[in-house]
Amino acid sequence: MTVGVTDLALTQRGVGVDDFTVFYASSFPKLVGYLSPIVGGRAEAEDLAQDAFVRLVPRWERVHGYEDPEAWLRSVGFRLAVSRWRRLRVAARHLAQQPSSPTVAPPDDEALVVIELLGPLSLAHRRVLVLHHALGFSVEEIANELGIAPGTVKSRLSRARAAALAQGGLRD
């Protein structure tokens, strides 16, 4: 039996591999489900979720003691998504200035639906919509997770819904 890199990193820190393995197995699909509508596709969400777990390994001893370690993962995953989005925006601007841009593969059907619905919304609006409608968080839970006032959550939800309705993506 070979020891994986994650197992070795955790063992060197004196952290139980079994606890991490159980947490990973239960949290990875939820994190991908949270990130998919935010970034517009499952493959991108899986990459970001994996990156979030890579960042978790050296911090596992501390984070696993948190009241909600998955909140830490969602926060890191979202920040990674924002960073990636910013890098892609800069790259797209640069490519647009080039005489010939390479062809980009089109997104899959599921991603197209999500992109069409959430695409024009800000990341802050996407985030509250996903937390509320996809993950079933209450306004108070979202406020706690994001560190904002419940009124701000309600405002973002209202504005995001209005924008999606104006686009024809949501129905009353």
C-alpha cells in the first residue's frame, strides 16, 4: 500500500488521515455543487474545489475544529473563483488585442443554462442566490457566512432575482 501525498502531509502534522478522508468524501460534492452555478460549469467547479482542499491540508488541524469547516471551504473556493475570474478577464482583454485569438471550446449545455441565468449578475449576487436557492441557507445563515448584515443579504437576493426575472431566467 502506498501513502498518498495528502496522507503524508497530514501524517507529518500529526493529524488523523481518517478524519480528513471522511470530511473530504462528504464535503467535496457539496463544494462542487456550490461552486458550479457560480463559475458556470462543473469541471471548473471541481478544479476550484480541489484547489480549496489542497489549501486545507496544511490548515486541517486548525480548521477541523471550527464550528463549520465547510464554511471555510466555501469561502476559499469562492475566493479562488474570483481570482481565476480576474485572471481570465485580464487574459481575455489581452487576447482581444491580439491579431488572431485562439478558438475556445464552447461550454457544455448545463453550463450554458447557468451562464445565461447568472452571467450578467455580479459575483456577490451569484453567491447569495446559490447559497439560498441551491444550498438552502437561510438569510441569517448567509449573513453569518459572508459576514454581512441580513438586510444586505435580502437586498442582494432581491436585486439578483429582479435581474434574473428581467432576463427571463426566473419565473414568479
